[in-house]
Amino acid sequence: MRKLARVSHALHTRGPTRELRFRLLESTAGDLPYYNGVPVRLSAPQWLFVLAALALGFAVLIWSGASFGGGVGRLIPALLFVALPLLALATVAGRHWRALFRPVGPRELVWMLGFALLNVLVSVGAAMIVRSLTTTAPNPAGALLESATVGERVAFFASTLPQLLGEELLTILPLLALLSLLHARLGWSRRRALLAAWLLSALLFALAHLSTYDWNLVQCVAVIGSARLVLTAAYIRTRNLWVSTGAHVLNDWLLLSVPLLLGLVQAQL
């Protein structure tokens, strides 16, 4: 029995077999956490607890951000957005909450940059297609940055660091919860369950942006949703939330800073 247990643990540590994983998308280095008992399995009530804390953190970010004012105060709701779900995960998973994260080295930095550039291409391409078919709403952050002072711009970009980590949790935790539900509890094949969880979590992320983009459903699903699929792929590929977060930060900073810099250059001409 002990030998069988060691063999089973080794297989889980190496990751899913060739028949179970997506060959082009997934790495063979380890597996996604929490859905198959590695490093720990979360029960349905435990997942509900984690997702409720995630929803509470998102509500704090959306509805309480203005009450903290500008400057450093912008960091408070962003930090709560991250802290609440991670504390909930640590409550039910103990030290294994860290399974979401892996070390970052040169290879991970390359993955961040590669997925960020891919995401820019996907986002711009999807936005061009949607704009050719219907009207779209601008990102309000762009107008905010144009009228902001230098200090306010620095505070804004600083606040995006924890906020974008929170946005990764807003996608990846539901992804893992859905994978656990569909594969471990409903008996779906791993590939089918992962594909469904990948699509559904991206849709959830897109719908969470409806209020930001004037409730434009087509824009959110087509543009935000397609970009989210790329960022989630960064996590599925590397099993490292730092990589998907880094790609997300690079993507957003690039898309926000380029128009801002162009506007500043034009103002000097």
C-alpha cells in the first residue's frame, strides 16, 4: 500500500499523463492544485468559503474604492481584494495556499513577456473586429490618467499591482473550483473539465467588467474574454500565478501608457 501511495504521489507531482493533458498548452511539470488531492483536496463547502471571500474582496474593490480617496488610499481596496481570498484559502488549505505560486526565474520572466505580447495582439485584434461591427466604450482609466498629476499617475500604476493580482485570483480560483466540480465530482474527463473551466472562468471575468465598459456585453465578452483566455493560458502552462500576473501587469501597463505617452508628445508639438 505504501508503495502504491508513493507511485500515485509521484504521478500527481509530475503532472497529468500525455492522454489527459493538452499537449500544446500544458507543461508536464506538476499539475494544477486542489482538484485531485494534490497538494490537498478542497471540499465543496471549503470552495464556497473561498469563493465567497473572493466575491467580498471584489465588492470592496468596486463599491468601496472611492471612500478611500486617491493617492496611497487607492492601495487599500486593492490589497483587500487580494488578502481576503488568500486568507480564506489559507484557512481551508493551510500552508498549501502557496501552491498557486511558484518561484520566478529567467524562464518565468520570458513567459511573462511572451504571454503579455500575445495578449496585446489578441486584445487589439479583437477590439478592431468589435469596433467594426458595433460601438465600444473606452477604458475609463485612460481618461483618468490624462487629467491626473504625475503623483496621481504613479499612485495609479502602483495600485494596479495588487489589483491585477486580485484579478488573477478572480479567474484562477473559479477555474480550479470548476475543475474540481466537473472532474472530481461530476466525473468529466480532465481535458473536457479543464476546457469548460477555462472558458467559463474567462466568461465570468468578462462579465465582471460590464460596469467598467458601460454594460457593453459584446465588447466585454469578445475583447475582455478573449484576452482573459490568453492570461489564463499563462497560468495553465506554468502553474504559476506570478507568471499570469506579470503578463497581466505588462499588458495593462503597455496598453495604458502608450496612448498616454503619445498624448504627451502631441501636446508638446
